[in-house]
Amino acid sequence: MGYGRRELLPEPVIEAGTFYGGRWIFPNDILGDRHGVYGPRKEALATLLNDGPLKQAANEAWSLYADGAMGKDSTNVWTLYTDDNVTIVGSPLRSHGYFWASAWLNEDNKES
């Protein structure tokens, strides 16, 4: 699973097998060597994410922290970005220093 956290992914996405996983430095520092895209349609997901949603998700994580809604010890999962194609969620998962982010193609999050 690379840098992804299974508990952040919906079951249909796990079954589809294509997702993004990242371990950021809390709350929004996306480390180049601590994230990746995995699965059979990883090129499609990577293209969508690199067109701006990852940056927007990082900005939303920062806003949640700055507003006091999110702390390092939280286990809440926030939707950081969503559009017609992709969803990005994240949580510190009580790591006290890391922030875990996951993303998927929305078409993969449907019951068969």
C-alpha cells in the first residue's frame, strides 16, 4: 500500500485497487518521497491529482489547522478536495506530526 492508510479508503476503492497515499508533515507539507499513486489506473489518477487538487487539498488541511478544527491528535477524517473525478481525504490519525492523505477516482467508489 505504499504510504497509504487503508482506513482512509472506502471498500469499493480498495477493491478497485487504484489510489493515492501520502504521509505529509502535519498539516500540509507534501514530501516528494513519501507519497505515491498505486494500482492499475495510476497514470489517470496521477494526472488528475497533479493538475492542482493535491495543492488545493494541502491548502484545505492548512485552513482546518489554522481555524482550530484540526489538531495533531485528531482521528477525524476530513474531505480535503472533491470534484467530479477525484476525492482527497486526510487525517493526522493521532500521529502528532504526520498527516495521512488518500485519494481515489470517484468512479471507483461505487458499489458493484
